[in-house]
Amino acid sequence: MPLWSWDCVDDKCVPVKASMNGKLQSLMTCNMLCSSMQLWPQPTGAVSLATTAVPVRADLFKLKITSFTSKPVRDYIRKAFTLFRKELRTNERNIRAFEDWRSVIVRVVINENGSADPRMLINTDESYQLRLYPKVDSAETIVVDIFSHSFCGARHAMETLSQLIWLDPYAGSLLMIVAATVDDAPRFRYRGLLLDTARNFFPVNEIIKTIDAMAASKLNTFHWHATDSQAFSLLFDSVPQLAQYGAYGHSTIYSPADVRAIVNRARLRGIRVLIEVDLPGHVGSAWDWGEQMDVKELAHCIRSEPWIAYCQEPPCGQINPRNDHVYDLIERIYTEIINLTGVDDIFHIGGDDISERCWLDHFGDTDPMVLWADFTQNILKRLEAVNGQLPNLTIMWSSQFSDRMKTDLKFFVHKLGLQVRSVAWSPKYVSGIRTIVSHEDVWDLNNGYGAWHGDTEGPPYNSWQRIYEHRPWARKPISCMEGGEATVWSSTLSTGSLDSQIWPRAAALAERLWSDRAEAATRLVHARLDVHRTRLVERGIRAAPMWSMWCTHNINTC
């Protein structure tokens, strides 16, 4: 017999000592049924949830697609539903036999005027409506109606449905709320997580787990920072030298098949994979083979000393903007990225930490600003050529040159976007330019662990509360804001440590970008995120604890 049971008292779950004669109720069941809504992220529209539940079983969930816009959309819905049921089966540990398991019919309706493209696009309508109710002519059957305008919207609805189902360890069964109404749509259309796999390598299965956790929190962009001066971990068939000279070893290279596996999983999760090859800085030894191949020097400053004069951390390296072969290689890279990911409406060209000192050492007769403008114009023309048009949102990092975008890149600026890293960034430079807020002062998930070099302590730790409460657009409107992104730089991370570094803090950002309610990180939010963290753990994500287990058991006392 369990040691504890939980009673719902004044809309609060209160632990009581379990007894043979008393009612037994698990903490999770009490949390789900005791008034408070436990969905994460919190829906933006109307929500109505029953306070009773019925036993269900994964094998008794059946899919019925009553309307769809294209065969690819239908196929993606089927595959996403297969993943949904697989996750339910994973939770069915030590279940007992029930005579009254309910069958569940999940009916999906994609509006006939909705998107025929299953991909997450910058203009995808991610809204959905979910209706859950007992079938009128059959008490043993529950009906779930999902209405959406896209595959991604329908997938989000399945995620919400999964959060209305839980394993009750006392009952020995999955339970599902017997009736629900949810209307939902995101506040921002870009909700991202950056993972750096260049400084340290992460196996494919860990990246896929990260994507699964992103989907559970309705993030929609996996920003893959796959190359840097430390390593070039992607194998491009058209330019294999980059990985041959830039990777740590054969076992730390992502093959095209690896990339496709990650992309395929992400698509089924309603997530785009945005691969960034950072240029013109952060290039390193991956580009140190030009003279051997008779294509002249491709990069400068790779071995320049002292390194701190040329880059943020070693090794350094910056593209030679006056070597025409460089642009031919970049064109090949861009072609492969688009072909591998299938993402052609949004693209990231890098542009971070450009060293004026490096270019001055080698091109002292030319202003680095002019070199930057010439280089950027050239790669944008190459991108435009391989894609048929410039992607609708072509992103670059904010830098010391960003205030020249409207003049030096005036023919492209209508399709450009800035990813802004600092809270202190002056908004006058980005006025009228689409913006991805990526304030690392608050949304970087590495802060607080100290710098790996030097004696400085580094910036403070970004708690989930700090992440959740950051709403710079509420204080002062941010021009043309597309959304936001958390960053995970991997200098001090390795295999096995990724989950706890990211989760559940990235989920706090996910709700901020999806719901954006003017709400502080109250104890109720804390408790709801703790329930979501439990969900992630049950799905195999080793999310870090948010407080002691005693507080989880005594939420309203802590």
C-alpha cells in the first residue's frame, strides 16, 4: 500500500497518510483533477476541463481523418499519431487489467482552405481546437475532435491531448479527463532553441530526445549551430574537406543520413531544423586547405596570436572575402542545407563575432565595414540563386555592422532578420527589420556555470523564473518581432548532461513565447511547470528538479 494519498481541499492537493479504509488518490491524479489547469504551455484561448477521469489504454486509441488538404498532410498526421500512441505505451508500465477501459476515437479535421504543406513554415497557422467528450450512444467510447488549418496545428492538438492523459500508479492504468474544450494559438510564430554541436559533440539520439522535449513544450524551431571555429561536424558531400579538416574525428561527424533522421523526426513533431554554418567568422581549421587544393587561401587568422585579439575564444579564423572560390563553396553548402532540411522559407547565415582586426591585418587598404558588406551581398546572391529566391526570413546575428543593413544591404533588407543577443542592444538599429529576440543575458542556458577560460565568474545563472518573466516587448515594443530563442553553447557540456541543462528551463521560455500572459512566476506557475517536468521525465527526458521532492508533494506549502 502507498504511504501517502492526496485529497483535493479548497482547490489544493493536500497529502494525507494512506490507510486501508480510506480513498487512495495519487498526486498526479489529484493535480490533474483538482481545479487547477495543468497544460503547458497554457493555452491562449478558452479552456474547459472536466474534473473526472476514465481509464484508457493506448491500443484502444483509433485515428479517423475526416478531412485533409493533401496526401502528405494525411501521411504526416498518421505518423504523428503513431508517435502519440507509442508515447502512451511507454507510460503503460505495470498496468492492471480493467473491464471498463474506454475506447477513444480521435477525429482530425484539417480545414479545406488550410495548408497542404506539412512543413513548419514561417506563415504556418498553428492554431487548433480540441473537443473531448463521451460518445452520445456509447458510454464506453470517448470522442476527440481536432480542428486545425495545418498539420502542425493538428500535431499541437495531439500534444495537448497527451497532457490530458496520465499514468495513475495507484489505479495501475492510464487515466484521461472525460471531457475538455481547448481553443489555442501561439502568440509568436518563431519559438526556438539553439544547440551548439561544434564545441562539443552530441550523438543523434540525444538530439532527437531534445526535439521530442521541444515538441512537448510546443517550441517549433531547432536552430542547429553545427559548425564553428572549434569543429565542423557536418559532412557535406559537395565539400567533404570541411569535415575532413574540421571535425574532431570520424565518430564526431554527422552524416547526411544523420541529418535526415533528425529532420524527419523534427517534421513529425511540427519543428523546423534550421542549420547554421556561421560565416564569415568562426571558421577555424575546416577552411585551412585552400592552398593545398590550389584554390588559394580560404581563411585568415586561424593561428593568430594572441587569440584574444582576434576572437572570443580559440581557435580563431575568418573567411577570406576576396577569394572567389569561397563563394563557390558557400553556394554548395547552401544547396545541401536546403536539400537536407527541406527548409527554404527561412535561413540563417551566421554573421557573429566578426573580427575587424583580422581583416585589417590582411586588407589594410579597405574598411572592414566595406569587406563585410561585399561578403554579405555575395553570399545573399548565392543563396538567392540556389533557392530560386531569397528565403522569406534570412537571419543573421546582430553585430557591430548591423546598423548598416538598411543602406549596404538595401536590396535584400525586406527579407532579412536580426537575431539579437543582448538586452542592451539599441532598438534604433533594428527598427523596421524583423527580429528574433535571443537575449543571452536572460535566455542563455549556460549562464551561471562560469567561463572555461580566465578568472571571471561570468554572468549569473538564468533560473526558470528569470527566463519566464523576461518580456522586453511589454516594456518597450520591439519592431517586427518574429519570436525568440534560448541558446545552449556547449563548451562545458557533454553527452549525458544535455537534458538537465535545458529542461525544464526551456519550457519556461516556451510558455512565454506561446502564451505570453502578463503573469509572474508565481507558485501556481511553479507547480504547473513541476507537473510538466514530471511529464518530461516520464517520456525519458532527464529534466533537472525544480525543488525538493517534499515541495512536489506539498506544493501549496513551499
